[in-house]
Amino acid sequence: MANWLEHSVYVDVEAPIDLVWALWSDLEQMPQWMKWIDSVELLADQPGMSRWKLASGIWEFTWLSRTVKVVPNQILQWESVDGLPNRGAIRFYGHQQGTSTVKMTLAYAVPAVLARFMENGWLRRIVDSTLQADLERFRQKAEQVAKAD
């Protein structure tokens, strides 16, 4: 039996929402700022589907993901259909002063015995801090692109 663990992190970005959306929605570029994502491949023969590979140095997982909701400049939502069970959403909030907020919420299934160990332990903090660092790398990239424009 598996339990679902969920993480949410966010970052404020000094860049307009359309630029932030354009960068994030190019899924194949995600390994540039997400430390554990080794690769993302869009499946040309299956629109809305992508193959993901996560490599943490210790573990390696792959999964097939389906994009379930896309609202430009607002939300990109997914769920796995094969491999590592996961689901989540990236939400985008544009602000009047040309800044944006990006919020990532993701959940994944782990065996119940491991879930009890992770729920409030150091592994949860490692995942949270890794995801926050991923968003910080994204912020740096987006702000660099915004300054270059």
C-alpha cells in the first residue's frame, strides 16, 4: 500500500509573466534548473505526453507523464501514467509591477512504511530544500533572460 506525500514551494521572480511562462512551459529545458531531473522528452507521436528521468545520484526513476491542464500564464498540471507515480501543478501569478510568482506543488506515492519515515523527517526536508533550490535556479535564469531583453 502506498501513501502520497506532497510538497509546495514558491518563488518571486523579477520578470513578466509571459517570459516566466515561456521558460517553464518549455519542458525539455527543465533539467537546466531542476537538479534531480536528468531529462524530459516530449513525445511527438503522443501530444501532451512526455517521458521523464529523475536521477538523484542514489536513485533513478523514469515515468511517462500526461499534461492534464494548461492555461497559459496561469497553470501547467500533470499526472504520471506509467512509472513513478506522481502528479502536480505549476501555478503562475503575474503582478502589475512586471514581476511574477511561481508556485510548484507536487505529490508522489511511496510505500506506506517509507511515508511514515519521510512525513516529518530529514528526507522531507531534503526534498523541500531541493525543490526550493530548483525554483531559485529558475528565478536566476528568468531574471537573466529578462535583463537581456
